[in-house]
Amino acid sequence: MGSSRDLNSLKSWNPKLSKNKASVKQLEQQLIDREKQLEKEAKRREVEDLASLKTDTLSWMYDTPKQEPQKPKQTTKPSTDKVKKPTQTTKTKRKFDYSKDDPMAKLKR
């Protein structure tokens, strides 16, 4: 009645065909090559980063300092009439009062 031939072997999508096996093998090889290329690129970048870190850490010592523009010297003396003399007080005030924070201050009173 019918032949024992497999009809799937005639289909283009059949994975057992040598043509399909070759294309799959070629794609896998391309992926492997791409992964190797990415690994080499990552190693190269890492080496460049480490090299740039080594040179950047000490480069500031060897740079020439930036020179600021020179200001003209003041030829006239400031007048003493405008200078206010501080008033002398007998009692100096403290800037901060720590008596509130002192636990022994309550016992002294």
C-alpha cells in the first residue's frame, strides 16, 4: 500500500538534514567566536582602566601649578581715622553657656 519512506526527511525544517545541521553548527561557531571576542575586549578595557588609574594617581604631582594673575600692590596706606578701636570691657562673655548641659551645675547652686 504505502512506502516506508519518512516524509519528514523531505521537509526543509527537518533537523536531521545535513544542510540544517551545517547551518546550526555554523551559527554555534559564530556565537562562540563572538563570546571570545567580547572576552578579549573586556580584558583589554580592564587593562586600559588599570593603566589609566596608575598614571592618573600621580599625574597631579608632575603638573605645573596654575599661576594666578598678580595683583597690583597698594601704594597708599589706609587712613587711621576710619579704623574703629574696640571698646574694652572688664567682663568677657563666653560664646557658649554649658551650664545647662553640666549635670553637676544643679548641685553647685
